Amino acid sequence: MKLEGLVLKSTGMWYKVQTDEGILECRIRGKLRLKGIKSTNPVAVGDRVLIDTDNTEEGQAAITKLLERKNYIVRKSVNLSKQNQILAANVDQALLIATLSHPQTHIPFIDRFAVSAEAYSIPFVLVFNKVDIYGEEQKDELEYLRIVYEQAGYTVLEVSAKEGTGLEDLKALLQGKVSLLAGHSGVGKSTLANKIDPRLDLKTNVISQSHEQGQHTTTFAEMHALPEGGYLIDSPGIRGFGLFNMDAQEIGDYFPEIFRLSGDCKFNNCLHQHEPGCAVKTAVEAHKLAFTRYESYLNFIKGDDDEHYRKDIYAN
């Protein structure tokens, strides 16, 4: 029997697929090739697939075809090879859960994730968790970052999974949409998911006191139906996030505030480095464009992304 289904979970070898006949355990039959991308996972959570239940063991099936994707979000593999990992497919928004401590989410990591979401036409949402533990200095930093990313055009939420702060706004944002939850281990993705829908009962863990980093509790990405409509994709903790297959000339297009300014540059091919008549540099000097965002942009076009990427791997 031939069926169409939605991939709810991927372990690399086995896939849990929702069909009209129920949830089936599936393997890939043959080679599924993706145009223009070498991926460690040819099928990802959120994919629509065709499966075949003929000539298989009871309760098992074979994925025979990957249906066309609306979008997907991809990052460089952890081993810095030429292969890449697709985090999720066919998503309506990507939420990066960030924390200013326990563990710290660094600005370059936030910007790499945001740029990747922009590149694949996925709305990016920045969610700062654990606001209940921040001191005055961190609250000031949080206010600065909120302004920076809101001025870029992004939605920014401040929440506390522990105290329930901001959870109603988060639930409203998720309703009726397919949402990816991503971030470093220890930022509280699974805890937030459990607060949003207690039926999920996802495993959580404590932060290592010696290194202030999280321990991986989510091993594989998994999609969960929400009670008020929509799906939540809980993903494993991301240590590093490398940009994939981007030319220096196009990276500025994925910083919304830089893209808006670039139309006023003297030269159409301005890279906003040393060129005369650059509207982006003028905005930075006038404090109308955040230097942290401009610094990330410069690092990305110079190819320094890999250096920051490696630091993220060892820092988290």
C-alpha cells in the first residue's frame, strides 16, 4: 500500500511517520538525492514523504520518495565537513531559545542562526529564557539586545520557563504554526515545551556547575502536535552553527537592517567595508545600526565564520 505521510521523528536510520493509517516506523528505500545540497540526513523532521508498506515487516514501511519542500533550515555539520545537517523542513517559523547565562548564548551564534533562517525564507524569532535569574547588568544587556533585534525587524520575547513569565505570549505565537525550537543545550528548550504542553513530558536536565553548559537531553529532533493547533519541533542542543554555501555578496541581504540601508549606497555591489558613499558604514558611525550586527556581518563576509563556529563548539 502506498501512503503519504509527515515525518515526526528522525534517528538517522529510522523515521516515525504520521499517515492516515496511523504512525508507522519507516526506513529509507534506495537513495534519496537532494538537489544542490549534501546532507547528513536526506529526510528531516517536517518532511512530507511517500511510503510503501508492501513487502515489509508488520508495523514497518519504506520511504520511497521525498515530496517537494516549502523550505528547510540547514547548518554546517559539527565536524566542519562539506556535508550539512537539515534541522527541519516545511516550518512556519524558527525560534532560537537564548540565555545570557547558564549557559551564555553569544551574539555571533544568534546572528548565524538568524542569517540562515533569512536565507531559507523562514521567519526568525528570538526568545530569551531564564529572565528570572538575571542581575541588573544582564537586564541592561537584555534590553540592548531586544532593541537591536526588534529594530532589525525580528520578534523578541522574554520568558521564564521556571516562573511562567511570557509563556502566554509564546503560546499565542506558536498556535496554528509549525515551529522549530533550537538553541544550545541547557537553554531550556524542553522545559519550555513542557510548559507549553505538559502532555509532552520531555526529559530535562541540569546545567553543569563546572562549565555552565547544558547536557544533551534531546537526542533526535521530534515533532509534537500542540493542543490548540500547530506543531512544535524540539531539536537537540546545537553547539555550533556554521553558515552554509553563502557568497559574500549576498550575506548582507540576510541582515534585514543592512539590506534596507544598502539601497542608499553609492555602489550597487558595495560590501560595506571600505567603499566610499556607503550608507551602512554611515549608519554605524551615527549609531543608527548596531555595531554588534555590523561586526557579525563583517566576520561572515571575510570567512571568519568558521573561527567563531569552532569557538562555539568548545564553549558550549
